Amino acid sequence: MKKILFSLILMFATIQLFAQDNGVEMADTLRSNGKIYVVVACIVIILLGLLAYLFSIDKRLKKIEKENSPKN
């Protein structure tokens, strides 16, 4: 069973490698049209939003930990 699973994983990994040829053409098309900057801007906005969310959660968690810590 392990051999079959391992061979399936390897087979899917090789299929993934063949699929990368089309991505280069798409990137070239976006770059030539100037739309690659829109894609990069969207990715940056999403990542900044995630970071802001994580920092706000961290701040709230620290506040809750201070409130619930035993006082000496």
C-alpha cells in the first residue's frame, strides 16, 4: 500500500512539472500588457491585510493574557 501511494505522489509531482510551461506564457502576456503590476498590487494588498490581522490578534491575545495572569 505504501509503495502504491508513494508512486502516485511521484506521478502527480511529475504532472505538476509539465504544467509549468503554460504559466510562463501567461506571465509574459500580463507583463507585455502592463497588467502584471495589478496582480502584484493585489498580492501585496492581501498580504498586508493578513499581516495587519495577525498583529491585531496578537495584540488582543497579549491583552487577555495580562488580564488573566496571576498577580504576585
